[in-house]
Amino acid sequence: MAKISEETRLHFNEVIQPYKDKINSVLEKEKTMKNAMHDGDIGVEYKKLSLCEDMIYVSTLYIAQNSLSVKLMDVKNNDALNDARKILYKAIIYLEEVVTNNIDIPYSDLLPYHEKIQNLAIQKRYIVIRKLGLAINMLKEDFGDNSKWKWSFVELEGRFAAVAKNLIDMKAAAKDYFEPRSENYETTVLYIRLIITLLNQAAISYRDKYELSTRRIDDMRDGIKYLLALRKIYILLGNSEQAEEVKKKAVVWKDKMDADHKKGLSN
């Protein structure tokens, strides 16, 4: 790699300063909002959703800094990328505080959470999830396949899949899913298809993480939880064939996990 001149560094620092200023401004706003928020306050969930969007925006500013670093100096800005990763975790945590981070949870248990955000249209929920998913994909691509954070993204994307699922009122959505005349029909279909994809990807990623990296039982257990959450959706949609296939896969994975665990204990 060619040595970066001082002039180039100064130019880069000058170019990214507006991004840094915007980041500092948003983070100061977050601090002010958090100091004024208290759990149990009316409307606090909407404020947390707003903070989630702010964190997504901040992550894109960090990602933009890395893009400028690559463009102007031909080198990744790993500090900016790592800051973006941390900020995206914060965005997900805000959503988890609104609708819980449970992976395989009965829809009835989500009702109390949904009652507190009942005025939030499904179109808005879908937009937030799409923006968060896009930011995660951008960051993952910029880190690259050989990043030391490769397996860390399994958790990030898994938690994202869980909140994406929990943010939607699935029972109401199931009705709109089969009603083309509903004003929410198109968004609901796209949203549920996205959730199905995210849950399936999360399950496979945790299985891969178990097989190729950690060999930790809890990773395989999480993979199975995502499968069971996926099965619930297929059942709700009346897709018994897909539900049965997912159930069989979950059984195979559990048998494999139990056999590995038993083998490990005997060694």
C-alpha cells in the first residue's frame, strides 16, 4: 500500500468534518431525549422508535466516512466501520426495548407491546425495518467476507430478524395478507416475505456459526428458535406444507445438537 501523504490526510479530514459534526449533533440530541425519557411515560415507545431511526442515520454517516477513506486514500477506515457496527446495535436495542427481543414468542404475548404503538402504521414499521436492514447490509459488505467481525454479524442479523418479526402485529397482518382490497395489503405482503427471509437466514447463519466456528450448543439452540418462529408464521398463513418442512428441519438440527453434545460429554 502506497504511503498516504500528509496533504491527502488533511484533505480527508476536511472532507469528513461535516459528517462528524452531524454525528455529534444527532448523538447530543439522543442524550437530551434519553435524559427526558422514563420507562412508563406515555409515548416513550414512539420516542425510542425515533431514536432508532436516528441511530440508523448515524451509522450511514460512519459508513460514508469509510467510503470517502477508500476513495481518497485507498484504505478502509476500520474505526468508522466499527463505530457504525456499535451504533447499529444501539438501533436494534431501541427496537428491542419497544417490542422485546424474544425469538420464538407467542403472538398473544406481544399484544401488550403492540398496544403501546398501535398508532404506528405498518407502512412506517416496514420503512424502519427496511432502512435498518439496508444499513446492516452496507456495513457487512464494507467489512468484507474476511472480517474479524464475520461471526459477530450472525448475532446482529439474528437480533434484527427478531425485532423485525416482533414489530409487526402478526395476527392483524395475517388478515391483510389475504385481503387484496386492504390498504395495507401490499406492505403487509412485502413485510411478511421479508420476515420469512430474515428468520430463515438467521437460522442458517446460527447453524453455520455452530458448525464452522464455535461448536457452542446455544448457537444451535438459537438457530432452532428461529426455525420455530418461522414455523409459527407458516402456520398462521395456513401453509401447512412449509410448516411441516421447517418442523422436520428443526427436529434434525436438535437431534444433531443432542448427538454432538452427548459425544462431547463422552470424550
